[in-house]
Amino acid sequence: METITSPSNPRLRALARLKRRRDRDAAGVTLVEGVEETTLALEAGARVREAYWCPEFDDGRGEPLLAALRERGVGVVRLSRAAFEKVAYREGPDGMLAVLAAPGLTLAQFAPPEPEFLLLAEHVEKPGNLGAILRTADAAGVHGVLAADPVTDWGNPNVVRSSKGAVFSVPVVSATTADTLAWLRQRGVSLVAATPDTDVLHTEADLTGPVAIAVGAEKEGLSRQLLDAADVRVRIPMVGRVDSLNVATSAAVLLYEAVRQRGTDEGPGAVGS
């Protein structure tokens, strides 16, 4: 196994640059840190290009993953503690960092089963919110998450981290709002838009057929373009003093109302597992 001990190694400097979006986009890759996240990505079929392992941070959970990587012919580089700290991006590292092909499909590549059960996130900016949305989408059995006019890329390491690897298990798509709306119309998918400016409660809308549930940016909500294109607008009842729910929380409420209506609550694992 190749070993790197110096934090100033040129290979590590190139690896550290992948924390920037422009470098990830240019290389078509993303970074995944953590044994659990890398394992989930591998099991979901993600292409791992190379991996970096620091035994000083490994509490023993990395051995099965190392074996799986070797079986797939993935090169693993051993790093010293100082070298790993140079490239790690989260607190409390567990000694595993991998470079994977960037997640994400185009609309032309995306072919969900029918009747479609989709989540549309427009202009959502915070990686933590996107990651939380993906975890809920995975748990709810959503067929895919569409990022309309995205601000944050799916390969953002903090999206990968906060999704616990679900960005590789749930099909994710990026496109403009206009192209996304045209794609939904072409497939006959009903668009349900979440907004406080409606009298229709989310429990009153029919979410049993082909549907895309749309949530908007943390501050501005959904665009006028998307609201005007919606087949129905729904609101989540709120009686507190705070004027809105977190976008990831709103998505969870809406998706699980759809799960209730569609009778799809029997999944392979329990929520929160």
C-alpha cells in the first residue's frame, strides 16, 4: 500500500483543492469522508476512483470497507495523521476519505418508474438542508430529487456528509426551472407547490398519482414561475410565532403525507435507522 506522510505532498494539495466547486466540476468528482458514507456510496453503485486511509483515526470499522475497496480494484493510499488532517473536511474524522465520480443525472438520463413520486427543490442553497432532504427522500422511497436552478452542487462534500451517503442512493438531477417544468409536463406529472399563500392544506391535495412535490429556497420560497405552473398549491398549517418551517422539515412533512396517501409505508428499514 502506498504511504504518504508529508502534508505538503503535491497529491494531497490537489486533493484539498477538490473542496472547491470549480475544481470538483472540472474533474467530475466529489469527496466523500467517512466509513459509513463511503460504504453506502459503494453499495449504491457509486464509482470510487481512489481512497485514502489513516489507521491512526480508524477505530476498527474501516477494515470491511478496505476489503471491499480492494475487491473492486480501488487503489488505497495510507496517510499519516498529519497528512490526513490536511485533506479532511469534517470534525472527528474516522480515517477514510474517498474520491468518487460526481453524483447527478441530466433530465434526459433520468427515467423514474411510474407513477412518479418526486421531490423538486428550487434554489435551495444550504448543503445541510439538501443533505437532510435526501435522507428523507431515501427513507420515503422517493424516485428522485430534482434540483431546479440549483445553487449548490450535488457533489458538495457537505451535501454528501449531511445526506449520510443518500446522494448516491437516490437519483438526483440538476436542471433549470424552465426545463424541469417542461419535463414534468411532458410526462404528465402533477406539480404540487408548497407555499403559505393558499387555503389548501397539504392533507387535502391528492398525492397518490404521478406527482412532484416542490419546495423552495430557505428565504424566498418558490419562484413565481414555478408557482404559476403548479397544478395545486398547498400549505402546512402553522400556529406558532415563527413565520416558516425549515425547508428540509417542510419537505419531510409533505413527503410523508404522500407516503400515507400512497400506502407505501412498508420499506426495507425503519425511519431514523
